Amino acid sequence: MLAKTEITSLIGANVAHTIRTLFPGVLVATTVAVTAKFLSEHYATPAMLMALLLGIALSFLGEEGKTVPGIGFAAKSLLRLGVALLGVRVSMTLMMGLGWDLIALVVGGVLATIAFGLLIARFFGHKWRFAFLTAGSVAICGASAAMAISAILPKDDRSEERLIFTVLGVTVLSTIAMIAYPILVRMLGMSDVAGGVFLGGTIHDVAQVVGAGFSISEQTGDTATLVKLFRVAMLAPVVLVASLIIRGVTDMDEAGKRPPILPSFVVGFLVLAAASSFGLIPPFISDLLSQVSRWLLLIAIAAVGMKTNLKQILSVGGAAIALIVVETLFIAGVILAGITFLT
């Protein structure tokens, strides 16, 4: 039998080898993420979009060479860790301040959009997997939701293609909404609170919600951010229920595996959300983990881009674009109708 010191030495050697193997790819993905953040801050462009496009431009790094293992690690493991850490941004105690009527409107909008996407996808020539991926992303929190939902879907040879298209689509549409929706809010003469509910209940990504809300007023920005974070909080229950349904109605994927009942990153999300809701996480720790989450997701989306074949993405077609646009317009219509009814 190996001595204790030999076992320790062997483990250490394996860890060091793993780090050396993953380091080049993770470093490249991190460099792309930093570059995307720099461009975002200087040219008013969403960092997620820049990271994705830069990653796609460097897709050859994800195909061969020393960077491949690290890029794969960043696209999967760092992605899941980033989604898990999103939980620190969720405080159910704070969100209960929205009131039951607005909570019902937001929950209804999310569920209705997912159901609508599943219902109409076949008219656009797509099956339930793509429908759930796009509708869930539109309904909940854009790129983060796309990556979380993708993790529970049965895998096939087009899984990454569907994911990257969805991330690209919701990010572009979210950017358009960030510019167009505040103009619509002013045209309709909405109050600061009503405008915040509309922006937070319809725009896909958190950063764009914040940008759109505070471009109107501080109260609109605060309301929009709170509503948006409530949509983010729905990520875990939606993924949990969906994974249970998917396991019950689908066969194994191409790798001979079933989707997990509850992915570990969703468990992490729930634990951190609960801790945040009960005030167990000090504010400075919460802020730190929130920043780490943003960076991990940015690095992950850069890595996903580097694993992407642009020709395959472009082959998705106009019907897919139309589907995600229609889903975006649907949730906007539902939230707008709800605000009109409540006021």
C-alpha cells in the first residue's frame, strides 16, 4: 500500500498537472473577457455581446492546441459556478416589497412566455428543446438563463449551436430594448414605478435593465432592478421543475445520460439565495461574490464563443430569429397589459 506521504504527493502532482493543462485556455478566455469589459466601458456596448463576438472571432483556439481543455473547462465549469453565485443577488425579503399584485404579474409573465414559446415553436419549424431554451431565456434572465437551461437539456450534436444562437439573440434584443423601451415608457406616459415594472419585467439581461431604468429616473431604476432580480430568482424553480419533467418524458442523450434531477449549480444558487434572504451573507461578501459571478459568466461566454462554429450558427435560419423576436414581443405585451390592468 502507498504511504500517506506518497498519496499526498500523487494527489499534488495530479492537481498540478490539471492546472497546467487548463491554464492556457482559461487564460485566453479571461483575456477575451477583460478585453470585452474594456470595450464595453469605452464604447457603451454590452460586455456579454462583446465577449461572445470576440470569442467567435477566436474560435480556432477552441478547436485544437493547448488551449482546448481550458476553454472547455471555462465554458462548462466556470459557467455553472457563475450561475450559482447569482444567488447572492437574490433576497426574497426585499422582493416581497413588490407586493403580491406585481409578484403575480412577474410570475405570470415568465410562465406565460415559456408556455407561449413551447406552443408556437412548431409553427417556426423548431422542436421543444429550442423553444424552451429561447423562451426561458427571454422570460427569466437572458444569457444566464440560456446557459443554465442548456445544462439540463438532453445533449445532441446541435446543443452548443442552439445555446450560442440563443445567447447572441437575447443579448442583441436586450440591447435594442434598453434603447427602445425607455422611449416607449415616456411615450405612454408611465409613472416612474410603472415604467420600472415594465423595464424590469421585459428586458432580458440585468445590466441592460439597470441601464434602461436609471436613464429615466432613480426610482424607475430601483424598481426595474428589483423586478428584474425577482425574475432572476425564478431561475432555480423553473430549472428544477423543468428538469424533473424532462427526465420523465425524454430518453437518454447521445452520451447515454439523462439530464440531472437538480444540477449542482442550481443547488448552489438556492443555498446562496436562502442565505442572502436570511441576511447571513455580509454586504461586502455579497458584493464581492456578485462581482465574481459577473466575471465568471463573462469568461464563460467568451469560452462558449471560442467553441462555436460561426457557419453552424448562421445556418439556424430566419425562423429561429423570428421565434425569439416573437417571444420578446409577447412578454412585453403581457407585462404592459398587466400594468394597464393594475393601474
